[in-house]
Amino acid sequence: MPSHKWKPCTDSAASNMTHKVGVVYPSYDQLVRLFGPPTSNGDPFKTDAMWDVEFSDGTVATIYNWKNGPAFGGPPVEQINTWNVGGHGPKALTRVRSAVTSSI
């Protein structure tokens, strides 16, 4: 199975313990086409959309906006194109970038 195959991460402990490992620049619509609807809203005062994903190799990643959307006085979430990637290490960023690039 290619490393960009993924499933929703259902282990909240694994996804809650991630930290920012980088940034990606797809549109909101591209993320929805790739990962489905956001799995949560994250922190309602700082984050508007969040995806918790687990790749086929076990790598867990979170994809989320941070203080750049409506919860923080910014544009609608559909206009956001700067997304943080969280993980337990740089492999999470590599997996998300690979998935985003392969979806273009």
C-alpha cells in the first residue's frame, strides 16, 4: 500500500499528542476532497477545521488552521490555504505533503 494511503485516526491520544512539524498550502476544498470533511473543529477560539489522519505506515498527522480563520477574525474557512501539520516527527509532514501533491 502506498504511504499516502490513509484512514481517519481514531486514537485520540495519538492525535492529541502531536506538535507542529510544518505547513502545507492546499485549498480547503482540496483537503476535503483528499481527507473528507474535517474530523473536528479543534480549539474553538484558534482553529476552525482539523483533520486527524493515520497513514498506512502508522504515521499520525493532524492538519489544521491556526489563528487565521473566522474563529480568530479571519476569512471563511473555505478561503484558507495555509494549514499547519502536526505529528510526532517530520515523517508526518512528508506523508501529508505527498498526499497533497499526489492529489493535484
